[in-house]
Amino acid sequence: MLTFFVCLLQTGCEQPTSLQQVKRQKELIIVTRNSPTTYYQGKEQPTGFEFELAKRFAKELGVKLTIITANSLPDVFHALADNGASQRISLAAAGLAVTDHRQRQVRFSQPYMDVTQQLIYNAKLKTPKSFADLVPGKFLVLAGSSHAERLKQYSDQIPIPWETTEVHENIDLLRMVNDGEIDYTVVDSNELAMNFIYFPNIRVAFDLAPSDKLAWAFPKSVDASLINRANLFFAKIKANGTLAHLYERFYGHVEQINYVGVKTFTKQMQKRLPKYRNYFEKAAESYDMDWRLLASIGYQESHWRPKAKSPTGVRGLMMLTRATAKEMGVSNRLNPKQSIMGGSRYFKKIKARINQDIKEPDRTWMALAAYNVGYGHLQDARKLTEMRGGDPNKWVDVKESLPLLSKKQWYQLTKYGYARGYEPVLYVQNIRRYYDLLRWLTVPQIENLPVAKSEHSPGIKDG
């Protein structure tokens, strides 16, 4: 009884709020999934859309970020329930859709992305227009997913049994459909957009309505202080463009190449690229670049055809103008080795002119745009971006201004005048997609890549 009265007199006995607890322990602990759209170990450091959001939230709170990966979606919610009372785990940032069932288990932040559930099938099957068109086969979705919840609502309309799995991720299900191991699955539109280029045999049948909203989840047992702080964070990054910048970084280039384009690329990667890969690798070594980026430029320019020629007079595998070839010491534009070395040297020169204050990967995307449309036009677009209230150092803003260079009311305000500004936007987006494909196809598949340990505390760096 004496202890009870002493605690009444001492503020130190008060239970800290969830926000105070995070700041006192100087650590934000999140649970997530190991997947391309959430969190994974990149070539040099952790990355993923959810990771980048959480990293910025932890930085704003002035605390360390600790990542715990769950093996399945049910494990994400179990982790919140088991650790919420002790406030060990602060939140789940795992690409979670807000559903009625989940809202009875956890508390959600304000949403940060809208997605659509899509039924995926193997291209060898007849295209289903509705669930009634599904033919006998294997239909598999993630256990504990919003997809499983939605399918339960349609259960009386689905003519074949569907099953759930806790041992796979969505990328595994896409691969299984692609390889014919299963016939159907359901994934969110953002996950499909990021991954479909790796699986040429998958197709979208139809969307499952209505769309879903993704949000962070918090333990049901804790107060709302950390949730409220997260909501302020999301409002801030929506207003200042950070959320749009992250979205562009991960998803801004994913819809430019269709299935036919992917199959053509992979075919030429096997047929033509081996003849020139050594030249790309030597150029990359000489100019301190990734050979796959240089090869992606070459494919966008000529589809790796050394005798390519355009109506405007540019020629060769890297499609050099006569003036550029002369400047870069290329005597024969149709010689693939000379063309690759000259084009790589020219790209290096352009990139060196790009403002050093521009961070990667934006600096590379702007250099690519300048390689396509010219450095002067890029600078004009950056000035227009600033005039329109955007950030001239962010590609997500500059790519909105580049098409304005074809409109008189805008290009008459610039130094270099008219340009077909929509072309560099498509140029950059295509190269980014080819680069994604080459990185995927020239390294071990994702299941063989190093992944996070069950608990990991990556360093917090600007990315």
C-alpha cells in the first residue's frame, strides 16, 4: 500500500506513452516482410519502399531503426499482438491493406498508397473474364492476406477450390504461375507492377473491386500517441513531395514495357548481348559505372544493333551523332567497340556536368535525360520546375516539366527553346526497366540472395 501512495506522488511511476517509450529507448522497432516492395538487402545496403518510409520516420523521431522480419503475414500480426503490451515492437510496416477483419486486431495509420487486387493467371490458359471462367487447376494465395479475405467474400462465385500458404511470398506465387506450378493467384497491383517484367508468362485477368489502402499497423493495446505522430509524418511527406519521390523511385518506371517488350528484351539479351558484353564491361571499368546501365542505354538506343541508323543521322550501337563521335574520338560509328566506348565516355562527361548537389539515383536519371535531349534542355526543364514550385534536384518533379518544352507558352520562357520533352521521360523510364531486368537476370534469383537476419539494425543513411 505504501508503494501505491509513493507512486501516486512520483511522476516517474506514470506509464509512458508509446511515443515516449520509443524516444526513451532511442529505438523504433518495426516488423516487416522480406520482399521487393517492403524490405530486402540490396547490393550495398537495405532498401525497399516500406524500409525507406520507416527509415525517414525513425530519423524524424531522432531514434535508431531496428528491423524484424516475419516469415508470413500471420506472423506480422502475431508479433504485434505478442510484443505490443511490452512496447517492444512499435509498428508493422509491411504493405498491409486496411480491412475490417484486421481493424479488429490492430490500429492503422492514415493510408499512404492505394492498390488494386488483381487475379493473375498463366498465359497458356484462356483469359478469364470473371471467377466463373476459371478452369480446374491450382489456385494459391498468401495465408492471412487481404486477398484471402476478399476471396472468402466471393467464395460462392469461385468454381474451383483455392488454398493458402504461409511458406511463400507474393513473388514466389508469381514465379509459380509463370512456371506453371500453379494456375492462379491474387497479388496487389504495386507488387505486380514491380515484378511482372521478370515473369513473361503471367497475365492479369481482372481486378477485384474495390481497391485497398495500404497503411502501417500498430498494436491494439497501446495508446494513440505514436499513431498520431506517424499520421503527422505522412501528412508532412505528402505535402513536401517526399512520398511522391519515393513512389517514383520504386514505381515510377514500372509501366513502360509490356509483356511483348519483356520477351523481346530477354530474347535479345541471349542472342545479341553476349557479343558485346565484354565491351560494356570494359567501358564500365574504364569510367567507373555499372556495365548493365551502359548495356541498357545501348539497348534503348539500337537494340544492340551495331549498324543501326536513324532518319536524323545518328548511327551505331550507341547511336552517336557525327559531332559526338568526333568529340569522343570515334572514327567508325559502326564499330561496336568504338561505339560503346565512345557512348560510355560521352555519358560520363554529361553526368559530370550534372549538379553535384543532386543525389543518386536522381543524378543518373537526369544524366540519361540529358544524354537523350541535351544538357541545355535538361537545364531548361529544371528551371521550369523551379518556376512551377517543384524541386529542380528531384527527377520526380523534373520529369513533369520536360514535356512542357514542347508547348510554346513554356518553351518561349527558356534559353534553348522547343524540345520534344516527352521523349527523354520515356527514354529514362525504359532504361530503368531494362536495367532492372539486367540486374535480375545477371545475378542469382532473389531466393538465393542474402536476406536480413531475423533482427537487423541497419545504419541510417540518406538514400
